[in-house]
Amino acid sequence: MTTFVFPAPDVVTLPVVGAAARFPVRRIYCVGRNYLAHIREMKEAEDERDPPFFFQKPRDSIVEDGARVPYPADTEDLQYEIELVVAIGRTARDIPVEAAASVIYGHGVGIDLTRRDRQRDCRDKRLPWEAGKSFDHSAPCGPIYPAGTGGDPLRGEISLTVNGTLQQRGDLSEMIWNVPEIVSKLSQSYQLEPGDLIMTGTPAGVGPVVPGDVVVGHVQGFGSLTLTIAPREA
Ligand code: MN
């Protein structure tokens, strides 16, 4: 029997709608720049025709629906990004677009929390994005709707409110790479495995939150995800 020098980390899981069994999380991939309206609002010097790209968050940055998220260290500009989440259920490598649906376990709602000030530093200094994107509690994620249940991942409203005021609204059909294209492209760089999650990018309207704010993300047919921003941990 394997023993450990200290207790091994917990398995990170998400609830599955309509099932008692939970979805065990392996990796969290994210797509950057997947909605033109968000690329434009970011006003970056980059060419807006540059294709989307991938980055990752640590698995233990997952927080569940209803959580209180402490305001993170090392930022004065915490921002929300509402995103459709794709949950992978089968191994996939170099999978064609037409076959991508066969490896998808389900879908859900996620919020790509971002330390925008650190992300801008990373861009300005041409450094990796981890400081801006891959911090503790940075991957809130709602319950997973098994494929064939819930909404249509190719179209439907995606929106986010802060304290009841609408801040983001777009449509899944506005993605530059749609869900099958994302799965196909990602599988050309990494072997996808059951338990992988993909946050698929955000529409326009991103902005800051402060402690006390209540953030509700919604994707048509895939439920909602509510967070309360709590004070920074002492
Ligand atoms: Mn994002």
C-alpha cells in the first residue's frame, strides 16, 4: 500500500446534474480571445485577426456554485469573464472536428476570474500569463450537464450580472472557434483525457468586482453560477 509523507491532496470534483456521481477534474484548459467583441474591448495592440490560443489553470483553483471567493492576493483589479465550460469524457488526440462531440462528457457554466492588472503586466513584459490567470480560486465552475441534456453549446445566450446589473451578454454562436473546433485544436497539442475541462472564452463586458459583490453567470440551458466576493484573506 502506498503511503505519503503528508496527506495527499483531495481529488477535485464537480457535481453532475441528475446524477449522484461526481465529475473528477484532471486539467483546466482555457481559450483566450475567442469572441471578437471582447478582443476589441481589451484594446490590445495585437492584430484582432490573431487566432485564439490556450492557457491553463491549476485543477485546485476550482470553486463551486454558491462559493464565497476571497479577493485574491497580488491584485487591485479582479475581473470576471463568463464562459461556457466543456467537460471531456474520453481520451482524444488529433480528433477531427466532426468527431469532437463524441469525446465531450457535458457542459456547464464557468467564470474565468482574472487578475487584470497582472495579466496586463504579463502582456507588456511578454511574460507567461500565469500571474494573471492561474491563481487560487480562479476557476469557479457550475454543475456539469451531461451531453444531450441542457442547452445547445453552439448557440444560446451567455450573460453575467454583478449585484443584479447586467454586465456581459453575448451568444455562444459568436465564438471564433466553436466547441467542436476548440476540442479538435486542443487535441492537436495535448492528449485530452476524461476529467479535462475547457473554458471556452468570454464575450464583451468584462469588468472589476470588489468584496461584497454577488456575481451570477448564466448560459442558456446550462444553468447559472453564483459567487460572492469575500474580503481578502488575512
Ligand atoms: Mn477567459
